[in-house]
Amino acid sequence: MVSEANAPLIEHIDLAVNFWGAKLCNLHESVEADTIY
């Protein structure tokens, strides 16, 4: 159960997770691009 007080914190964590998820995804893609199979 999420209380009103915790909602901004949850949103902030959500944004942070999305941000780092995107960063990791980009990093992974650039590593794959540099890798010769």
C-alpha cells in the first residue's frame, strides 16, 4: 500500500530506475556494436 507521502519518493525511484536502465541499455548496445563476432 502506497501512502500519499511516499508517492513522490516512489516516483523518484521509478525515474531513477528508468534513467539507469536506459543508460545500461545504451552501454550494452555500444559494447555490442564494438564487439566483433
